[in-house]
Amino acid sequence: MAQRKKIALIGAGNIGGELAALAARQELGDVWLFDIPEKIGVAQGKALDLEQNGAVLGYDAAICGTSSWDDLAGSDVVIVTAGVPRKPGMSRDDLLSINLKIIRRVAENLRTRCSDAFVIVVSDPLDAMVYAMKEGTGFPSERVVGMAGILDSARLQLFLAREAGVAVKDVRAMVLGGHGDTMVPVPSYCTINGIPARQLVSAEKFAAIVERTRNGGAEVVKLMGTSAYYAPAASAIQMAKAYLNDEKRLIPCAAYLRGEYGYSDLYIGVPVVLGGRGVERIVEIALDPGEKQMLDNSAKAVRELLEASKKL
Ligand SMILES: NC(=O)c1ccc[n+]([C@@H]2O[C@H](COP(=O)([O-])OP(=O)(O)OC[C@H]3O[C@@H](n4cnc5c(N)ncnc54)[C@H](O)[C@@H]3O)[C@@H](O)[C@H]2O)c1
């Protein structure tokens, strides 16, 4: 008989809690919410609250809080948000030294206990953290991905929809590159129900929207003093679902490149096909010279971050 899937969430903070809520509501499987021993009460409290919420909303999933790595053994999907988020005025790169140590410890534990899992990294600075996860677990790169592109694209979609006065669900947008100040919104691939968005949004407005997208994370941090968590959690759950249900979604994710787009041995946001085998394909799209130049700049920034990681 088929067993329920097992979803491990490393980090029971703001994103971790929302991930658990979404996974439970969508009945993706049983959920283990993991945090450090000092935060075990938070993990267990959120888990209990969410199990009780199942009685109200009518979903059925076991949700447990833990700080024991052994409880995560055999997980099908692991989503990693462990680490610290930004405070106002900080860049994602400022988190490198703290979060790198945490991710290396998490990877060491996943390597032995969750060797068949599909791992989605969310912690920042994203492109360096997902690289460290692949190195630390030794898992094949198709099973270690980073979440950023769906979130950054969602921000671009929202701003375009508001400007064009259309429903946000009719807007498709694409943001590639590293998840930082050099991210690459790609106007030529933004469409509103098939219509190039540039036909409905002026060049001037488009440029302002691109800039707001690049600062989309910082805008939320400035307002509430910590990182966004609803949309980041929903984005990571979309990736988990694509894997669990073999959906073959074509979405931007931080994926490990071996020569695609002219880059090797780094993670960066590119369109991929996500299905039951993880990253099944990296899709190479044509970029105009300006867009390719921006992607090159972004890859350079990611590479510098990796070099800095190696010294820590
Ligand atoms: N990729 C993205 O698009 C994106 C978007 C938003 C936030 N983020 C990042 O996600 C991360 C989490 O954000 P958050 O708002 O949930 O932060 P948070 O502080 O609310 O939660 C992080 C949790 O990680 C836990 N933790 C720390 N060390 C740990 C360890 N060794 N093992 C397990 N858990 C550990 C903390 O105790 C805390 O509960 C941050 O680094 C943030 O910058 C990424």
C-alpha cells in the first residue's frame, strides 16, 4: 500500500511555519518541523497548532516538531530555511558567514539520514547556500535546488499586473540570475495572456517595475523588520509539489550548471523542468545582448560569493 510522503522542514521560523501550514492544507504528506534544541518548543507548538487547525479546516496530516535528526530519516522532500534572515539595511550577502556554518551542519545530517530526498534550499544568500548544500550532502545536482526565481518572478508579475490593470494570474514573468541585487528580470519573456507585456506597459514604467522587483525583498524587510515569508513559502511548496506529483513544471530555480548559458560549477537562477526526477532539464532560452550581459554580471557576483565561501 502506498505510504504518505514525508516532508522535512529544517527551520521552524517564519517561513518554516508557513511551509508547514501549506504542506498540511494541501495534504502533501506528513510534516516534520525541525529546529535547534533551544527552539524545540516553537517547533512543537506550531506543529500542534497546525494539527488542531486540521480539525477546523478538514485536512489530515501528522505534523510533529522535533530537534532530533533521526526523526527526519527517509524524508522524501526536505525544505531548508535554517539560518538568520535580513534586518533592515542588510544585504543577503551579509548573512554569508552565519548561514554558511548552519547550512554545512544541516547538510552533514541530511547526507546520512535523507540520502534519497529532494532538497530545496531557501536560506540566504541563496546561490551560495544551495551550492554548499550540494557540496555537503554529495547528492546529485538534480536533487538539490534553490528557491528564488518563482518568488522574484511573482513580484514582477504583481507589479506588472497592477500597472497594466489586469488580473495577476494572467501575467507570466521571468526573473533569472542570482537571488541578489544583480538578479535579471527578463522583459522579453514577460507576457500578459500571450501578449508581450511591453505592448501594455510603457518602457519607463517597465524600467521602474524592474527596479522595484530587484528591491522587492528589501522593501518588505524595511516595512516589517524581517524577511517576507508567505510568498517565499508558497514558492517552495510549488517546487515540492512539482517533484512529488511529477508535474514537469517549467519554472525558474537556482540550478547547478555544467556549461549551460556558458557557466560551469555554479548555481544560478535559470528556467528548469521540475518533475519526479528533480531538475529534469535546464532550458536554455535566447537572451538579447543586454539581458545576457546582465546575466553575466549576476553570474560574476555569485562566483565572488562562492570564492568568499571557500575562505570561511
Ligand atoms: N530564497 C528566498 O527567496 C528567500 C526569501 C525570504 C527569506 N529567505 C531566507 O530564508 C531564511 C529563513 O527566513 P525566516 O524568515 O524563516 O527566518 P526565521 O529566523 O524566522 O527562521 C529561521 C529558523 O532557523 C532556525 N535555525 C537556526 N539554526 C538552525 C540549525 N542549525 N538547524 C535548524 N534550524 C536552525 C532558527 O532557530 C529559526 O527558527 C533566511 O536566511 C532568509 O534570508 C530566502
